[in-house]
Amino acid sequence: MKRRSGYLKPGKQAALWSETRAEWIKEHPLGKHEYYICYICWIVDPEHASVFTETNVMLDHVKSRARHPELRTDLTNLRPICAHHNKEKGSLDLNEYLIKIGVVQI
Ligand SMILES: [Zn+2]
């Protein structure tokens, strides 16, 4: 199947995304006592970072889906993220978001 970014029907997009998420988890297997950690929490507040297992991990696009549709299914562009940071980051790229919340100064 040829993946044509941005031209998929909503149902197909959801199917493609759950396939991509499964691939990512397969590439990043958890050990016995490990968790996935929200990568934004890890930057801003590692002591209170949100952690996840394979069943509930959410993945964020480091470079946003909206601006880089070609990276939507690129596994290297995905990181675990918590609901709070996912919502706050929205469609920003990581560097823009870090500037917005004051972690990175320009
Ligand atoms: Zn977080």
C-alpha cells in the first residue's frame, strides 16, 4: 500500500496511526521494570514525570503532523507524551513549544 500523506479518509488514518503506534512500541520494547516517560515532563520536571506502559502510552510527533505530514509515520519522529503536554504542545514543533514555555530562550 502506498502511503499518501494527507489524503487518507479518517478511518484509514486511524488504522494507519494504530499500526504506526504498534510499530513504535515494537521498536522500543519495555524491560521488566521500565516505563515509558513523557519526554516533555522529562525536560521540564523529571521528578514528577508521567509514566506509561505499552497499553496506555500516547505518542507525540516531535515535528508536528500538521507542518511535516511526511513525518507522520516516521518512527524516529515519535516520543511518549502525557495528555497534559500533548494538549499544550498542540501542533507546534518541539523547538517552538520549548520556546513558548520558556525552556529555550531565543
Ligand atoms: Zn508530560
